[in-house]
Amino acid sequence: MSRPAIAGELALVGELALVGEVERPSRLSVADLRDRWPERKAEVTFDCATSGPRRHTFQGPLLREVIETAGPGFDPTRRKDRSRYLLEITGEDGHATVLSWAEIDEDFGNAPVLLATALDGHELDGCGSQLVVPTDHCGARYISGITRIRLGASG
């Protein structure tokens, strides 16, 4: 089960803290992600700067569905309100990236961004979930061992 996020508290190994402008901040394990949301599959190929082309199969819930369950701090009926929100995703190694809500929103980009719970058939419980952006041609936004997802308005 997820536990409430406490301001300033770091997630435990293999857990992510869902924080920011959400009604229900939480801490989620890989098992929580696997058990609480439908899993999707993404077969991806991306270019890794250090090791060249990589091909993997990932499984996990859509990032959008996880955030929607937390109650994002925007009016879901107002497109312009939704389009100004950003997601900052941080991994255990400090690697971070930013996605706009519009990229993953069904009315805008509808990108099938995953919070992977498995990589090539191996569950990620011991090392944490991974951000998977199947529409990216390079792997720079693939964040391993996610520790925090923060939702907030721009500007």
C-alpha cells in the first residue's frame, strides 16, 4: 500500500514520492504500480549516447493514469489550465527530466509514457520503476530508479 509523502522525506529504495500540486501525495512502490493500475507494454528502440541503439520491452502503468488518481491540482475541464502543468521526474542517481502534462494528456500529445515495473520480463522491485518515453528517439528521458515525481504549474 502507498504511504503519504511527508515534506522533505525521501522515498525508500524502490519507491517513488508523488508530490507537488496533487490532492493526494503518496509514496508508491513498484508493486503498488503493478497492482493498482492496468499494465501496458511498450517495445521500444532508442539511441543511448554511451552504448548505441537499445531495444527493450517495458511493462507498467501509464504515467497519466497514476497522476490522475492522485488528483492533479488543475481543473480537468479546462484545457488551458491543464496545458500549463509540468512533471519533474527524478531518479536515484540525480538524473532528472521534465515532461509537460500536455505531452501525456489525451487531448494533446497523448504520449504513452510508462512508469515501468518490468524491463525485458524482469520485475524492477529491487531497483525502482523507470520512466519510459516510447516516442523519444534518444534515451535521455528514460529515468531509472525513480525517487520523485513532482507536478506543478509553470510560471
